[in-house]
Amino acid sequence: MNVFVIGANGQIGKQLVERLKQDGKHEVTAMVRKQEQLDEFKANGYQVVLGDLEGDVETLKQAMSGMDAVVFAAGSGGSTGADKTLLIDLDGAAKSVEAAQANGNIKHFVMLSALKAEDRSAWPDSMKPYYVAKHHADRLLEQSGLDYTIVRPGALTDDAGTGKVNVDNVSTGEIPRADVAAFLAHVIGRQEAANKAIDLVKGDTAIEETI
Amino acid sequence: MNVFVIGANGQIGKQLVERLKQDGKHEVTAMVRKQEQLDEFKANGYQVVLGDLEGDVETLKQAMSGMDAVVFAAGSGGSTGADKTLLIDLDGAAKSVEAAQANGNIKHFVMLSALKAEDRSAWPDSMKPYYVAKHHADRLLEQSGLDYTIVRPGALTDDAGTGKVNVDNVSTGEIPRADVAAFLAHVIGRQEAANKAIDLVKGDTAIEETI
């Protein structure tokens, strides 16, 4: 599949495109926001395009031309305010979904979400605006008519990946970003993962055995 | 109809419940956030309940018990940050819609939105987070299965109401809050307004003649 990774310069996005390139199972195109990021990805041998989640849907649709699958791994991050949470985590995701719908050939849309995004009662006060954005991004993907997989990792760490996870319904837990990237790479294009939301924390099951 | 007004202590909400009480066509119940607001509404002869848009859907559903129509006129306002925009203007609206769905007897959900909330290209930079919230609140109401009317007024003023408006598709314009309140009161329960989004600016058409 031709896989389009939105947010390829993010902490998980970077590990995802690297893994996809190493695996060689899919052709990966990285979408990044800045020219210097594009130059860096190009220098490292990636197919890469500039794209702006604060721009219009039509431009995103054109950037997705020829793609079969989309991974939304973008996020405004912890260093910006709730205004960017609205613009990137919610509306940037919404525009990506709309662009995929308009594309007409996207067979799989994989959303990087967050553990418990579906359950308002579980949101810590300090993180509520972020969870509101993720919650509604997930919901609009579910209602989009696209084949989707929503991946909901627990608290992200920079620990080394183990290749082992737990995808049962869980209420809390940690997971290395490397394993999130590996899991995303695993589910792309997998029929068994279609139209599911999957919790993800560290565990004892090899990623290849999960789904 | 028994009409439930969410955000009854807001600038438009206050004028709406006053008008509904004067008109006598509907029975109005005001939802407010604080005890002192409840006391004030009670002292002025209103049916009033406490309700918290940052609380859970079940409590909102219980507050809507016995109601036939809901008006969402709440907003976090300009003095708070984008975090409250996410929690109130988006997720508070979403919870109100979910509570109305769960209620099962709500025949009409009227959403106070904003002119051009449907058109990202029209959003001024400084107001984008607000419009993202209104945009997605409108969309999830449209997809809720409830009979809805979305009212999208232009720039709000404190001018005296004229009783005359323009509901044609317009790109810009002003409108007194008093006329927005009068228009909301007019559309509640009107079959002709069902499942429509209506722009609203000042104009030459008597509100009763619009729809």
C-alpha cells in the first residue's frame, strides 16, 4: 500500500515512517509542516510532501493523491495552548478525514488517539481539553464511512520498544513510543483491524499476535 | 411545548427566557450553572434548574426530564481561554445533544451557532478556535438524528431589537442580541425550521414572516 503519514515529524511519526521504510511492506510518504523538515526527510531517502493541517481540505486531498492508507499521527503537543489543540488535534484531524473521504481511494484511515478518549469520566482535569479534541476526532472518523482503526495508547514513554503489548480493554498503563509506532505499522491495511478502536499498553503479547 | 434553555444566564439566553415567558406560548425552564443565578431566576418567577455542562451526560439528561425542546444558548464567552471553548462550546454542546438523544422525547433541538461556522475559509485568524468548536458542535447535531435548527447570527450587538432580520445566505453582517433571542423564540417547535441551518443578520423581514 501507499501509506501517507500525517505528523511524520512527531515523536511517534518519525519512528513510524522509519519502521515502514525498514519493513519494506508499504511505500511510505511523509507529510511534514516545514521546509527544513522536508529537506531532512528527503536527505534521509524518504518520499515527503509539505502539508499544513491549518490549511484547506483541498490541499490536503491533493497531497493524498495516489495514497491507499492514511495514518494521522499529528498532535499540537504539550508546549502549545488549547487553541492549537482545537486547530490541530481536532480540526486538523477532521480535515484529514474529509480529505481522505474526498480522495475516494483511501482504503484505511488509522488514527493515533489516546487511552480512554471514549470515556469522559476517565479524563484528568488538567488534560480535559486535549481529550475533548481526541474524543471528537475519533467520533467523526467513526462516522466518516471510511474503514478506520483507532489506536489508543496509554501514557507514552521513551523506553526502548519491547515488541510486546496488551490490547485488551484497559483503564491505565504505559507504553513506549517505539511500540506504538510498531503497532501502527502492524495494523495498516489489516482487515482484522478494520473499524475497531484498540487500547494499547505494554504487555506480554507479541504485536504480530495481537490482531 | 416544555422548552429547556441551556445557557439561560447568558446575554442571549436571558433575553430568550424572558421573551418565552412573556409570549406564554411555551413553558420555559432555565438551566443555569450557579446557585445565585438559580435564586435570581426563581425570584423572577422562572422555572429553573442547576446544570453543569462540565458534568456528565446522565445528569443533563435528568435535568431535561419532561422537556419537549432544547435550546443550546451557552457559550464560554470571550473572557476565558480556548480550554473552556473546548469544554463548553464543543463538548458541552455535544453532551447536551447526547442528553437530548438519551431523553428520547425531545422533538426539537435549537443550536445557537455563529455566521459562517460551516465555512472554514471565512474564519478570522483570531477567532479560529471558537469557530472550530462551533463548527463541530453544529456537525454533530446535524448527525444526531434529532430534529434540529441551527441559528447562525452575525456579529452580535446590544442595539435595540427591531423585530426585522435577513435570513438569506449572507457572508457578513450584524444583529442585535434581542433579535437573535426573538428569532430563537420564533423557531422553537416550528416544523418549517426543522433540519435547517439559518443565517441571521439585521434586515427588512419581520421575524414572523421569515419561516
